[in-house]
Amino acid sequence: MPEHTHVLFVEDDDVIREATQLALERDGFAVTAMPDGLSGLAAFRADRPDIALLDVMVPGLDGVSLCRRIRDESTVPVIMLSARADSIDVVLGLEAGADDYVTKPFDGAVLVARIRAVLRRFGHAGHPSGAGTDGAADSDGVLTFGELEVDTDGMDVRRAGQPVALTPTEMRLLLEFSGAPGTVLSRDKLLERVWDYGWGGDTRVVDVHVQRLRQKIGQDRIETVRGFGYKLRG
């Protein structure tokens, strides 16, 4: 993780915002804290932070809408903060382009660990273990699956010759699939490999990202194996 990683933190609760900012700064992060979505968007555009932490329920421009606006302009990692683990807002935030979420109230150490996991993933968006070893790769490291081409060296994806824009998380997910085409990967295994979870996590994160990836590379390219997980069709 780069020294003094810049975090944009959008939270309308004064106590939570100030306490979390102090905790993150003690861990070496530079933090810009904003109380509402509109000021958060302005700060994002002005400062271009390394990562954004967005509370779902903030005034002016809610966290889900803010995430969507950020994703329209950038692939910067986004973590949503939600007061309810079972809230539909969690799924909405992931569908809007968030990479992960943390449930409130949260332990400061857990939040820092989750931030660092996301940053490691974005800092190492190259080959996951085994990627490119089982696919039909040419000498340039390009894996081909029907009309889908995955350049594992250049981190470039094309579908029917047209470039496909993926976030780093989506790219990591696709690399896991393309590294083992036809092999069923469980949700837990994908959480471990892509999201760097060394503990149990919410598999909705995987499901929503698979859904987003399908929309970009083709709905039939990733097959659901009911009760087991997903696999990439070769």
C-alpha cells in the first residue's frame, strides 16, 4: 500500500465521521471527510483519492448515486458502508459499481483490513495464481474463448474485437475464470482469491460482480453451477 494513501470518506453522522477519520489517520491514511454526497462528489473530482468510503444514507446525493457517479468517471475502488447487512442498499451499492461493503457499526481494525485488502487487489491486478495456465493462450498471452479475448499481459479484454471496460475487481474475477476455463469455482474460493478474504464473507459480493461481468462479456459466457459456484465456458 502506498504511503499516505488518500481516502475520501462520506458520512453524515458527525461522531462516526470524526472518529473514523481519526482512526484512519492513525493508521497512516490521508483522509478527506465530507458530510453529504454533493460535497463528496466535489471532493472526489478535486482530489482524485485512492479509495472512496461511502455511507449509503447521506443527504443531498445518496451513497449509491454517488458511487454510480464516481464509477462513471473512474475505476477507483469504492467501499460502501451500510447500517444493515440484509439491506437492499447493499446490493444496490454493489450493482452501482462498489467493490465491497462494510456493515455498521464496524470495528476500526476490520475497516482498515478491508481497505488494505481492496488496495492490494487494485495494486496487483495482474495474474492471479494459475491464471493463463489452462486457457488457449497465444504467444502474446492472449486467451481466447469464442468471441472473448483476454490479454493477461496487457490487462486488456475484447469482445468481438471491441474493447471491454472492466473495473480492477471485474478484471481480477475474469482472470480467475479464464485461468481455469471449465472448472467450477465456488463463491468462497472467489472471495478468497479476488476479494482477499481470509475469513467468511458475504457471497452476494461475488454474485453481483458475476452479474456485472456477464453484462460486459456476454450473459452465457459464465455458467452458474447450482449449489457449487460458477465456471467460464471455454
